[in-house]
Amino acid sequence: MAKIKEPGIAELEAALQDRYREIGMLTKYLAETQDALAEERAAHAQTREALEIAELASRSYHEVIQSTSWRMTAPLRAIMSRLKH
């Protein structure tokens, strides 16, 4: 025997199925967005690490250039440079 549905029930069931599909699509979109965010955070961390390394190298370079021994050996480096060319 066929089940008799009240008027409007079919429309409500169709709307419910549409919502389930929408929830599925939004859940997938959320997962993709979370994956993209994780990738961006990893890239940001790598960039920050590279910047820290560059800043450390810059500080080390300036410390050497400003050191007494670097300034005292400047004439010797100049002579050696001229002899090489």
C-alpha cells in the first residue's frame, strides 16, 4: 500500500535534502579553507624564519665592519686587492 503524504511534506523533504547537500558542500569548503590556512601559516613561519636569519646575518656583518680589527686591517686589504688586479 502506498504511503499517503500530506500536502507540503514532499516540498519540505526536498528542502531538507537541499540543506543536507548545502551542508556537505560547506563542510568540504571549510576543510579546504582550513587546509589553505595551514599552508599559509607554514609559509608565514618559513618567511619569518628566513627574515630572522637575514637579520642575524646583517647584524653579524655590521659587527665585523665596525670592529677594530676590520678597521685596522683595511690598509692591508686595500694593498692585497691592488696586487690581485
